[in-house]
Amino acid sequence: MNISIQHHEELLDTQAPTTPSMRWALAGLALSMLLSSLGTSIANVALPTLARAFDAKFQAAQWVVLAYLLTTTASIVSIGRLGDRVGRRRLLRAGLLVFTAASVASGLAPTLALLIAARAAQGLGAAVMMALTIAFVSDLIPKASTGSAMGMLGTTSAIGTALGPSLGGVLIDHYGWRAIFLINAPLGLLAALLAHRYLPADRPTPSAKRAGFDHVGTLLLALALTAYALAMTLGRGHFGPLNLGLLSAAGLGVSLFVLVEARAPSPLIRLAMFRDPALSASLAANLLVSTVLMATLVVGPFYLSRALALDAGVVGLVMSVGPIVAALVGVPAGRFVDRFGTQRVTLLGLSAIAAGSVTLFALPETLGIPGYVAPIVVITAGYAVFQAANNTAVMRDASASQRGVISGMLNLSRNLGLITGACVMGAVFAIASGANGITTAPPQAVAAGMRFTFAVAAALIAAAVVSFMIAIQRGHDTE
């Protein structure tokens, strides 16, 4: 029976036609991904304005960004599991409506505290959108075209990230800070309408066969992830006793979570998943690659402004090159995956990131802007290629009952990489610069710090390549 059902599902996967309804469904998923990425990047540019508007300290205004980040990171795996249990279309529609309502509440918030609360709710909706858009691809697209769809979603995510600062700046200048949140309302409603109209209906699951929900595991994982995210983000680069305590709490939370999951009748995450070397290697590589990508965003502005003495406008223009390249490469990378397979293209993406990192390590300042931009183009193009291949490899073979939670884990590994990169790689850069403060460090010190940071980045990618090659070999050995 199981074999025949699996065979039937494979036939559906390979024979599903490309129809206008499918294209509209993909448009809805792409818009969901765009909005969740935009929600992350658009608020950063508004922090000085928000501090003035609410007469608050900058550290207090930062919680407008942190609240969104924390709720997204802490809930994304649980939401993926919930989607597997109650139905992905139903939950995605609810998430889009929560995101839209929270965006309106953010735009109308009379106090900073209410704005932070609304942003936390917006982050919860964004977690639904991030987790379920990738999970839906396998429900909609034939396996032979999964890479193209993943590349398209990667492109829209990169566009959202790149568009946030510039769009936010324009909206604040012309309409005030409230506009950066209110603009999500019509787009969120459109995405919810497309999801309702074109996504496939959830298959009913008899209550007798429906797995229970792991409330204890969900709470432990959320608390552990929140503690880790706070440990990495509080202190603005200074790792003190509070950070150490939070990091210890995160470790304890993860240990308790593993113990609970091993005994739970219906665990949030089946620990046996991690016995699959390919899945474990893909998640680890996703975390390491995201850590390196964040290093480009953390180190870049300081190197460009201090070592190359560029003004803020030129720095912003140079920094926009990376996301633009990722957006342009995403769809072709997906087609490349469909043609040449996930393993080859994953290695190609990792190799490009490593090559770009090594080039930045060996970079002489005399090459100026071109000498910096060229390796960044290689790194970000490699990132887009890696994401398309890695996401396809993870999701294409995921069972229908586990797609939500695996998609959540994939997004979680990326988020943890970005958080870790902001803290750890930022600290590596500061220490390697050998100065009391990065903003006052001499140009030569900043350049030396940048080179050392990307030497570390190259080592991280080398570790990802080794892990991936070992997983491939283990896969061959078990065949």
C-alpha cells in the first residue's frame, strides 16, 4: 500500500502541468516571500526616525527590529509542524492576515511599546509565510522543475532584502515612518487572496489519524531559540555576563528539548531525521553560508567608509550590488539546478563563496571599489546558486507529512546563521582590527580586520564543503 501511494504521488509530481492557476499560485507564494523579507529589512532604516518620534533611546527603538526577528526565529519550526498537522493553505492564509493586521497596527501605533508588540505579531505572521511558501513548492511543482521555483523564491527574497532600505527611505522622506508598515496592507491582502483562490485545498485528515501537537517541545524550543537570539543581539557587540547567561540558558533549553523529543509520542522534530547525513549536512551548510553572507553586510560598510574613505551615498550604492546580483542570479540558478542536479550545483555555489572569500582575504586596498565589488559579486552569486540547489535538495525528497517542519528547519538554520554572523563575525572583525572602536580605527587596521574576517569566512565554507562531501560519500555507501 505504501509503495503504491508513493508511486502515485511521484506520478503526480512528474506529470503536473504548468497552468495559469499554478502560475498565480506561485505569484502568491513569491509575494509572501517578498513581504516577509521586506518586513525584516525596511524597519532598520527607520530606527533613528523612530527614536526621535517616540523620544526614546536608540537601544529601545532597536526592539522594533528585534521583536520581529525574535518571534520569527522562535516560532518558525513550530509553525512548519503546525502546517503539516492542520493544513498548509489554511495556516498560510491565517499568517498573511495576521501579518497584514499587524502591519496596520504597527503603522497606527501611538506608543513605542505598542509598536514593538505589533512588530512581534508581524514577525509571527512572517514566520508562517517563510515556513510554508517553501513547503508549498513540492505540492505545486513537478520535481523536474523544483529548482526553478526555488530560484524564483530566492530571487523575491533577495529583492525584498535589497528593496527595504531604499524603499523605506523614500517612504519616510515623503510620507513619514508609518508608511513603511502601512504599505504592507494592500500587498498582504493581495497575497491572501491569491493563496485562497489558487493554492491547492488541504487534504482532510481523519481526527483518529491526526498526530497530537507537542506543546512542551514547542515551548522549550521557542525559549531556547529566543535565549540564543538575545545572547547574540544584545550588547551591540559586547559579550558580557548577560549574554553568557542567555547562551547557557539556550544550551540548557536545547538539552531539555532533545530529552523531551526522545520521549514524546508525537514530537515536534523527529530526531531520527538527523541520521540522514544529507539533511544534516544541508542544514549545517545553510547555517555556515548564511553566517558568511552576514559578514559581508556587517564588515562592508566599515571597510568602504573607513578604509576606502567613501561617503554614505556611495557606500549605500556599493552595498546594494550584492542583493541585486542575488536577485538576478536566483532564477537562472534554479534552472541550472533542474538541468545539472543539486549536488553539482551546491558544490559550485559553495566553491564560488569560498573563492570570493579568499579573494577578499588577499585584497589590496589599492584596487579600490572594483577590487571589493568583484569578490562580493562572486560571493552573492554563489549564495544564490547554493540556496537554489540546497533548498531543492532538502525539500524535493521531503515526505508530504513533513514538508512544513523541514521547511521550518531550513529557514531556522538560515536565521541562526544570520544572527550568528552579525554577532560572531562582527566580533572577529572588531578584534582583528586591533582598535578600541571600529568607527575610530585607522584605515589600515580596518582593512586588516576585513581580510582576517574573510579568512575565517573561507575556513567556514571549507568546513561546509567537507561536511557536504562526507554526506555524499555516506549516501553512496548506503546505496
